[in-house]
Amino acid sequence: MIYELRIYECVPGRLPDLNKRFDTITLKIWERHGIKQAGFWTTLIGESNQTLYYMLAWDSLADRETKWNAFQADPEWHEKRAQTEANGPIVANVKNFILGPTPYSSVK
């Protein structure tokens, strides 16, 4: 398994909108494409309370490429995303990292 860490820095005040979009829209579309989430987190103590962190689990880089590209091209995703951004952008910046577990990691 490989893991993808994605960090979404929200436009100030829009984190609730991003959380709602994942909860009510994105996760259902991911399920249809076979995308597996490994967890979502927000900051309780730290630099910013407007950041969402999440991880995706992939069988391989090829698995990621196939499924992520299909998701990105999904017409429903484009339609729903546009609807949720009718009042302006939700996310100001996205960072992502592809991670591989170390030999001593409890998560493989």
C-alpha cells in the first residue's frame, strides 16, 4: 500500500463548507470510483484551524492514477463542486504527498 497525504488550506471561514462537501458529496463519488480514505483530520491545537488533512490508501501508483483520473473527470464531481463554490472558492491551497510506509510502521 501507498498513502497520499493531502492538505487543504481553506479560504478563511470556509472549512465547514469543505467538511460538508466531503461528507455529503465527495465520499459518495469516491466510493463509486473505488477510492479508499484512510482518515480525515482538522487542527485542534496548532498553526491553523482552517486546514483539513486527509489520507487516501492506494494499492499502487498505477491504482492511484487510474482511480484519481476517473474521479477528476467525473461529470457529477464537476457539477457538485461548482454548486458548492457558487459563493466563491472553498480551498485556497492544496498540498499533496505520496508516502510509503517504513519497515517499522504499524500501518502497512
